[in-house]
Amino acid sequence: MRSHIVIESPVGPLTLVAQDSALVGLYMDLQRHRPDDEDLGEDEPAGRQAEPFKNAADQLDAYFTGSLTRFTLPLAPRGSEFQRRVWAALLKIPYGETESYGELAARIGSPGAARAVGLANGKNPIGIVIPCHRVVGSNGSLTGYGGGLDRKKQLLELELAVCGMALF
């Protein structure tokens, strides 16, 4: 059975969705491909103190303060085999670094599938934790982000600041 909570963050409210002690969703408000509210499961009565929400909320807090650069949460994203391959590859993009859609496609053994990688990236159900915001256009431009380009820029700027770098 699914359950969810909503927490506040520097990028706005985040809806965390869990099932069987694993995080299955992390959605921003007004996010493209966000499931309907009835598909998020019951509102968790214990809220932020229930597992796995407590661990996820604590790690997100640490991420936003710059003290966490790698999430260690039980994840169970649901999607096609190709989508899961893309999402697994996203987890390997280092904090504060970016990779183009084409580079990601080549890395998963599907050169020429940059567009398909972009579509899978856009349907990532566990944003921020599975860092789809680290994927950019072939020229380094900020393209496509389900949570909006302003949020993508904000997340990348946060990571780059922690690394002592600037986005532009």
C-alpha cells in the first residue's frame, strides 16, 4: 500500500511517496508527469516521523544545506526496463557534474537514443534523489526538466556552489 507526505524545501513543496519501505516517488508541485493525487496513496498520519519518510526528509534537508552529496535511500522506481536503465545511470552522475542526453545514451549502450533517454529522464518518478537535473543539452544548455528550468538551475547552482564552482 502506498502512502505519502508533503515536506517543504527550497524548491517548494515536495511530495514523497513510499511503498513497502522504499521511496517510489518524489514530486514537485506543478511537475510534469506528476501522478494524480489519488495515485499517491494515503496521507501518512505519522508524517515526517514515519519510515522511510524520516530518512528521506532528513537526507533531503542535508542535501539542501550542502552537507549531503549522495543519497542512500531504498528506492523502487517503477517504469519500463529502458527507463529503469536510464534512472540507474542517472545515479552514477557525480554530484555537481552534468552529462548530456547523448553521453548518457552512449553510456547505457544505446548510442543514438538521446531522445529516448530524454523521455525516460522526463518520467523519472524520484526527482532530486535520482538526479535527472544533472542532464543537459549537448552544448551544455539547460533543457527540459519536469519540475521547470528554474528549479533545474537552482539544483545545479546549489551543487556547484558546494563544489566551489559557478553554473555560468
